[in-house]
Amino acid sequence: MEIKGNLVTLKMMTLNDIKDSIYWFTVDREWMNWDAPWEKDEPFDPADYQKRKELLIEKRKNEDFEPRLEIYYQDIHIGWISRYFINESFEFDSNGKDIAIGMVIVDPKYRNHGLGSDAYLTYMNHIEKLGYKRIYTQTWSGNTPMIKLAHKTGFHLINRVKDCRMVDGVSYDALTYVKSLL
């Protein structure tokens, strides 16, 4: 499955993408300062990660709605976009009824050129075609690039949990945004 946007293409993960991801989780880790930085010191086992992703690729069930799609720009793998489910309290819940998305563009040289906006809008169009009526995105109050992207792509803040994220000794708020797809 490939979903073409105006600037980027979203693709299902391949074996080469696994190698990129392992590199990003072990060597090129700047992106972790933005995407849940309170988790960046959690252990990462490259061999286990590769095994799990290879198994996922081998046993794909629903090609229309992969939990993660890789973002490509001019045939260069630049990151990924993923979906997950949340409950009515806006917490991750695999049995939740509401869908949320998140994204990482790893290399800063590919940021601030509209690629993230294109990936978000392209993925939201795909989700809307699958019948979802609203979509959520979540971040933390220190991630100003993601906050700007949420506003730029039509999301509105609906929930703030004060001082629940600690990053480098500073407290930040957890933010949940929603966008109606009607």
C-alpha cells in the first residue's frame, strides 16, 4: 500500500525501513528530544526490534490500516506516521474507540518545509475514507513544532493535563487535540 500526498508518500514498512529505524533509535536520536523525551532512556534492543518488525511485515492482516506507515520524500525515508487508539480519558487504550495519530520526521533538514503537514493531511484523508469522523493528536507543551503543526492542519486543543511530563527537570503539560473529519 502506498498513499501519495503532494510532497510525501506514505508506505508500509519494509526490511530496509527496519534498518533505518534501528539507526534512528540507536545513533541518530535528536528526534527523541521532541517525541516523548521522557521515554528516551528506556532500553532499546535492536535485535528484538528487528525480529518484531520482521514478524509484523510477514503477518500483515489489514493492509488498509497499518499501525505505522513510513514517510518518504523523493525516495528518501525521512520518518514515520502512526495511529493508536485512546479512550474517553484521552489515554492510550488498545480497546479505545477514538483514533489518534503521531509522527516523527527524524532529520531536522526535512522539517519546516511542509513535509510534516503533507504527511498529516494525507494520512487524515486516508483515515476519513475508512469511516472515522474525528481524529486526535497528542503532544506535550514543550513541543512547539508539533503544536504549530496541529493548528496548521486544523486541530483544536480539547484537553490539557497540567505538569504531568518532566523533561530535563522542567514540568510540561500533556496536550490532546481533536479535528472533526466531517
